[in-house]
Amino acid sequence: MAGLQPGGVVPQEMVVHSTSKVLEVVFSDGARFGLPFEFLRVYSPSAEVQGHGPGQEVLQTGKRHVDVVALEPVGHYGVQPTFSDGHDTGIYTWDYLYQLGEHQAQMWQDYLDRLERAQLTRDTPMPVKTGSSCSSR
């Protein structure tokens, strides 16, 4: 099964906290992570965000107030959120969600550092792309 390590941990509970904008995930090994919607959106596993290869990542901005408006299961290995900005193409496998939880502090700092290097902020609007083969609805 794609994205699921043999014998790997799986979520036992997932709660979308709309007010605090956090996805709470409790895994079978007892790990509990609170993943902010903004964090999930800027680290979407979609090609639109990750690109099609190393070095093609697209720095996400303007996502501070994004909401998760739907969360759909994908087989027995992940979920696909729909965000309030229309982004709905990333499939978050259980392994990826766990990785996001385990490394959240470092990944968030890396994101903030990349914003600073690009002289952008979390609130800078995303530029409108034209002619891209990967787009959100």
C-alpha cells in the first residue's frame, strides 16, 4: 500500500478543530500531534507545492488564515483535505502525517527561514500563476 510502512503506525483518531485551526491526530503508538492548518497547507504533498522533483518546491505564502473545509479518507492509507483556498490535491499518507508531527518544529522554522530569505511574510499573497500544468481549483 502506497505511503504505509509495514507494521507502521496508523491514526486512531483525527479531529478537525475549526476554531483553533488544528488537525489533531492520535496514532496507534500513542503519539498525539496538533497540526495547524497553515502548516499542513504549506507542506502539502501535492505536486503544486512540492514540484515534480528536487528544487522545484513552491514557497507557499498567504496561508495564515486557511481552513480545512473537508477531510476525505483515501483508501486505508491517508486523507485528502480540501482547504478554504481551493487547494485539494494533496494526499497525506499516515506516514507523512506522522513525519509532519515528529518534525513540526524544525519544518516550521525552515519555512520561516525560507520566507525570510525570499523577503516574504506568511501573509504575502501568492502570485497568480498562468500556464501551469499543476493548479488548484
